[in-house]
Amino acid sequence: MFGQVLYTQWKWARTELLIYVLAAFIIPVSIIRIGFSYADTYSVRSVLEVGTMAAAFFIALALLAAFGLAWRPYILDSGLKHVGPLSLPISWSHFVRLRFLAGATLLVIPAVAVWFGGLLATASVTIPATLHAYPGGLAIRFYLASLVAYASAFALQYIAGRRAVRVALIMLFVVVAGELAAQLLGYPSVIAAAWDTMTNWPGPFSVFAARWMLIDV
């Protein structure tokens, strides 16, 4: 059963997965090569700044891949009133687990592409002797980050259902209203405190605040 669910999601997501793979190859190479053409290769600081630009792209790609793989299957099923999943000889909870595992498995594809893209990007330039390339570590971090984002989007979608967008907007409104109230009453920033809690270890999104560096000391 898992194989069938995985194959179905692969058919739905193969076009966007191809886009993620191409992006993981082309964009890092472009950023590194263009950045190195303007950076002073003898300056460690300038080279690290180029690596930071590449890191920002990888974070954005992880979020894009995660949300795409989490939301598309549900939207397609919802358009057909979930007739396919409900007709299967398994419980709904078991189907949801299979769908989650299928998406988590497909996320391995862009993570591997990030690894190869990082290898290609760092092989196309001369890195100062004091710095090193970490395409493997970056690929692992990419997968963990995309998995966290995927789990969050997946949970919101399958708990809230068609009201997921509405729930997300309500949550955003509550955060903004809380921030405005805190500022008016002279209290510390609610958003800053929440961000620190979620992105500092052991916060659920601490992987996003970690050091995403393709080239580092």
C-alpha cells in the first residue's frame, strides 16, 4: 500500500521535483561563480559572504519543497472530495500516515540534489586554503529543515482541512494583534520572544537558525 501511495504522490509531484532538482544544481553554481567573480578570494570574509547568499537560497528551496509536497496531494484529493482515499481498504488515520511518509520520502530527492549541486558549485571555484566545502552537511540540514516545515504544513492541512488557510490567517492575525498590544503597553516584543523560543534549541524550528554554510571555516 505504501508503494502505491508513494507512486501516486510521485506522479503528482514529479514536475515540481524536477524544478527543485534543477534549482539545486543551477542556482548555487550561479551564485558561487558570480559571487566569487566579485569577491576577493584572498579575503575569508568576502568568500563567507558569498556562502551566506547561497545558504539563503537553500533555506528558501527547503521551504518551497516542503510546502509544495504537503499541500498539493490534499488539494487534489479535496477537489475529488477524497473519494480515492476513502475507498481504500484501510482506515483514514493509516492512510494519512502513509501519505506523510510518502512525502517525507520524496523530500530525499531535492536533498540529494542539494548535495550534488553543492559539490558542483564548490568544484567550479577555487576555495581559499583556510576554508572548506560542506555539501554533505548542508544536504542533511536541508532535509531536516524541509522535513520540519513539511510536518508543520502537513499537520495544519490535515487538522484544519479546507479551513487551513483561514486558520493560518487567524494565527497570523493573533500574532500581529499581540505584537501591537505589547508595543502599545510597553511590553517586550511578542514576535521576537516567540521567534527566539521556536528557533533556539530545543525549539522546533532551530534548524532554520543554524549555520547554513556551503563554504565555511
